[in-house]
Amino acid sequence: MKRVGILTSGGDCQGLNSAIRGVAKGLYNKFAKDEIEIYGIMDGYRGLICGEYRKMEKNEFSGILTRGGTILGTSRQPFKLMRVVDENSVDKVKAMKDNYEKLKLDCLVILGGNGTQKTANLLREEGLNVVSLPKTIDNDLWGTDMTFGFQSAVDIATNVIDCIHTTATSHGRVFIIELMGHKAGWLALHAGIAGGADVILIPEIPYDIKKVIKVVKSRNKEGKNFSIIAVAEGAMSKEIAKMKKKERKEALANIKPSVAYKIAEEVEQATGQETRVAVPGHIQRGGSPCPYDRMLSTRFGVAAAQLIIDENYGNMVALVNNEIVPVPLSEIAGKLKTVPTDSPIIQNARDLGISFGD
Ligand code: F6P
């Protein structure tokens, strides 16, 4: 008998349910009916800490391939607080281990982004058998070329830029479109190129506002009455990038309501051109996964099930050079995959005439 727990943690994204389905079907199809039990742990690590879980039935994993969000619920449980005993005197790590033991689990399957992978590694260090899957629209997980959720978010963000294009041209306006991505610029970079943005600002390449303004002005001189600027939510100016870590954190937190509005104000003031902001926000994480993510998350799920069958624990399934492989959690946890500034994608964009404001 194999007893497997499964949880989804951190911000949701498209493809979580298809990944859960992949894990479940991958297991049910390898074991006889009475040889496998799957336990759904509710709302991420919160459910493991509080003991909120239930035995899932096989049919609960059917009909969820195209459904957005997560059938298990999710929550944010910051890694840095995992070892901190909370106000109710709960030792979270001990509670998670106790519930794992109570359920007599052979393995815990964990679907999540950066913080989630760090806690997965902590649980591995504590002696639990874990297998994890890389999810996030930010695509910023070390060890995998691609996370599921990313391509669906790129689709949505690109569609936003497409829609803004038509209104921007009609009105002759500058539009600043702020895209998610946390501290990484993958989403803004991919959607920016796919949507034909004139300027793409990402955290990895600090911008000089004068260069951004120059692009808008020279486009006007060429007779182009509109400009599209795709900005990653974590983008920062050269001045802020130069600051020491603590100062920089404060300066970024003081930009209200967000970087797109600051840039819009500066561009409008310098060019006199009507400037608007569009922030799609959590829409980028919502709805049905695109076919690429259905495929990737399903493959990740089936690969995770195989790792459980092989008792090959302590790994995250990853996409490396188009192959699904296990990567040790100890090697990837806590590392951020940002956009390399010498990435060929950046060079392609530059060759196309896209400005990064540098
Ligand atoms: O990590 C996914 C993400 O959507 C980031 O792009 C964004 O910065 C963050 O989560 C938003 O977090 P929340 O859903 O907690 O507002």
C-alpha cells in the first residue's frame, strides 16, 4: 500500500489541476485499486500544519484538466516563518512532521514556486519523502527551463498588449502596461516581444527614464503617434538599482501605487503626450491553462508519479533541454532564475529595435 499526500502552495497559477491529475492518474494506473491512497492536503502547508486533509476519491481527479486555480486550495506560508513558533505556540515544522506520520504517508507531493520549494527542501532535510513540481507564472525557478503557468500568463499578458495597441493607436497615446513576475522579468520580456512593445523594462536591466522618454519622442518624430511600454512589476531605475539592499527595498516600497504609474507620470510630463496605465494584475494567473501548460504540467505530474513508484525522493521534476528530469531539491531550493542580461532573447529584442531603457 502506498499513501501519498498532495498539496499546492503559494500563489496559484494555471496548470495546477492538470498537474494534480497527472500525478493521480500516473499513480492509479500503476497500482491496483487497494494499493494506493491519495490524500489531498487543504490550502498548502497550512493544511499540513493544522491537519486539514482528506482521502481523495479517484473520480475527483477527472474533469479537472482544463480547470484554473487549484481544487486543493492554496495559501502563502512564508518560508522565513516556518521555524518561528507562532502566537498560538505552534511549532510548524513539528506539526507538519506529526501530520505526515499520522497519515502514514510514503511521500508528499508539493506543487509550488520559490518559497514552496524552500520549505519542501526543509521537509526533506527533516527526513520526509518529498517530490515537488515547479509552478509559477514568474518562470523564476532555478533548475527548470520552464515552470507551468508561465505560458498561460504570457498568453493573457500578450492579449492585453494586443488590446491596448488598438486603443493606443486610435487615441495617439502612450500606454504603460504593468506585468507580474515578482523579481524576474520573464513575463514582461516574453509578452512584450509577442505583443510588439516598443520598450520593455525588466528588473534585470535597470532603466534610465531619459532613454525611455527618448524612444517615445523619436517615435513621434517618425510619425508614430503611440507607444507601448511593457513594464515588469519589479522594474527599477538605475538610481534605485545602485542603492544598498535595505535602502533599495525601502525606495521600491515607496513607489505608490506602482512603478507603471511613476513611469507614466514622468513620460507624460516630459513628452506632453497623453499617457495611460493598464495593470492586468491577477487576471494573468486566472482561467484555464493554455495547451502548452496542460501538456507540461501533465508531463510533470506523470514524471512525479514515476519518481514515487521508483522511491526516488527529494527531487523536483524539471524541464531541461526539452526533457523531463529530476533535479535534487538541495541544489535548486532558494535560488532564483532571473533573465540573464546576455540572453539571446534580449539580443533578439534589441536587434528588433526594442529598447530596454538602458
Ligand atoms: O508569484 C506569482 C505572483 O503572481 C507574482 O507575479 C506576484 O508578484 C505575486 O504572485 C502576487 O502575489 P499575491 O497573489 O499574494 O498578491
